[in-house]
Amino acid sequence: KAEYEAAKAELQAKLVAIVDPEINDYVLENLTTQLSFAKKNGLDGVMFAFNGKSSSHMTSAQLAEYNMQQAVFLGAASDWHKRNPGLSYDFLGYPQNVTRLDLLDEFRTIFIRQGLDATNGDQFDFYYTQAMTQGVPAERLGMVSVFPVTDNSADDKTGYLTDGTLAIHALTKFASSSKIAAVGVYNIQRDYFSAPADNFRNLRDLIQTVNPSIQ
């Protein structure tokens, strides 16, 4: 949508006479192109990211437009899934901003993107409960967090909570006390074996918590 509006604004600024294409057609065309790379590149699956926005203060006209665009994007995702049943199919975003929960029915896991914004451990529980309150089944919910950027000393915020503890530790604690279906961690590729952040050990502990080895 942002690309569409930027391109439209640029053309209008140049006073170019254009036939304004339907944004839904634009979204579908570009999404189809992106999804074509899944099979071409031998990917195991696709994660559809949809943040959306709160509809609580929308006018009826705004809500109608929002619902239509939401249905176009997530409907295209569903269509792709039906044609590619062998590939994994997950959602990443804010499920409370999806006004039609049936559009989430086919996703294997619904990852709660808000986990990236957590500033204290209690917020994982809050985001989890909020998603369930919206009607999303607990057994299909996933939570995400992030590792520190250990190869960039200038970034001392990413991967840490406000009290200085690692977000990954808070996620592990949360996972041990909830029925979360899955977890996801950003920045694993950043200095994976770095001693200061101990990313390897922390990730192993998280995996063991969510999916314990058979003793």
C-alpha cells in the first residue's frame, strides 16, 4: 500500500495523466510476484506479515475500506496456501487488528509481533492474553523476541528489556508457564556464537523449554 501511494504521488507531482489502478489489483499483482519465489527458491514455507491497525476509531467508510484491503491480502494468502499445501503457512502481526478472525483459520501458527516491543517480561503475558481475548486459540499462538545485536557496540537496546536483562530470558520464562505453540527469534544470524550474549546457549534453552527432549 505504501509503495502504491508513493508511486501515485510521484506521478501526480509530475502532472502525468494516468488511469489510477485499483489498489487491490496492485496488491494482488505484487503479492503474486513475491510468492512465486517460494517454489523457485525451494523455500520450506511462507510467513505472511500483517500489522494492520486498530479499527475501534474508524468511521464506517474507513472500516469498509480496511476490511476490503485486509480481505484482499489475507485472502490471497489463503489462496496461495490452498495451491501449495506442502509448504508451511504462518502469520506474523497483530491478530487483534484482524477484524475477520476467519481469515486466520488456516494459518498453522499465529505469531504475535508485539513480542518485539516488550520492555518487561510481564508484557509477553499481556500480549498473549490480549490475542486470546480476541478469539485466537491459544494452541495456535506463537510469540517472537529478538537477540542483542552483538556485532554493533553502538546498539545497546535491541534484545534487552528496560531493566537490562535479556529479552530472550523473559521469553523463555514466559514459554515455560504458558501453552504457547511456538516461538520465533530475530537476529540469530548476528554473532551466533558470541560469548557476551551467549546466543547459542540461550536459544538452546528456549528450544528445550518449548519442545523438551524425550528423556
